[in-house]
Amino acid sequence: MQKYLYSKNHLFIYIFILFNFLGCEDESTTQSIPSSKNTSMLESLSLVDAQGYTQKVTLSKHKLTLHDNYQPIIIINIFNTFSTQATYQLKILSALQTEFSEDIFVLSLFTGDTDKIKHFQSLLQQNDVEHFVAIAQKKHPFETILYQSLNLQTPLTLPLTIFYTNSHYVTNYTGSIPIEMMRYAILQEIKKLKVK
């Protein structure tokens, strides 16, 4: 009888672990790794941020490379409005890049109304946004090919946040993400890097 209870307790623990650790991602906000049938490729596209700095990008299938970047984790943030959600997301991404400066590089891409660029630049300064924020037109080639490479259907709920580790796609989230969730995702990726 005691052996039966012992194995029953183990079964309960395994089920508990399975539900808590394997089911922690919200399926509505996370995409699986894209299929290999998409062969879209973009070589050496340049993005320019609000201060005039340039970032060279190569994107093909589910691999993204930022040239002249040494951090292993890349976080891409695409947004198109000046909403409270988007502003909050920019602010926390800057805070996280400062906190994990050796491990992450954050690239945000604004794809909204470019007539409001002056307002946008003052918004960045007011909110201490200090990561790379590129201003692009709607249907920018980078945005289009990024969506194709991840098999994402448009229109999407923005902001869209995409994680890459060592240039390989990891996951993505739609909508605003709490800083604790972002920090946890970054720490998990850092832990995986240390194991390798």
C-alpha cells in the first residue's frame, strides 16, 4: 500500500510540473517556429533610428542577423501608435536593455503615421527611451518580410514583440507585455545560453 501511495505521489508531482512548466506560454500570443517552405530573403537592409544611427539587418526564414551587434538576444518591437500601451512598452524595453546590456539588443520599429515624427521624437525624449527606434513607413520592406518569415497574418495587434537568440527565432507576443514577463523570458534565454 505504501509503495502505491509513493508512486501516486510521484505521478501527481509529474503532472504538476507538466502543467506549470510546459503550459506557461499563452498560445494566443505565441507563434510556433515558422515552416521552412517560406524562402523569402532580404539581404542587408538598413534601418535608421531617430538619432540617425544605422542598423544593418539580414533576415531569411526564421533567422535574423543584426550586423555590428554582439549581444546574443535580439528583441524586435513593432508598433504603430503613440498609445499608452506602446509608450509603456518602449519605456520597459529601454529599462531592460540597460539592465541586460551585455545580453540583449532592442530594436523598435515605428510603422505609423510619419507626419508626426516631431511629436514622436519628443515622446522618446520625455520617456527616456534609449534603445534603437527606427521610423519606417507603413508596409516597410523589413516589416513585410519579417511577417512573411514568421508566417504572421496581418493585421496584427500591435505592439508585436519578437525574440531571437543567436539569430534564431524563439517566440513572439502581441500586445503590451508586463516587464516581469519580459524579464522572465530574457532570463530564460540567458540561462539557455549558459548551458550551451
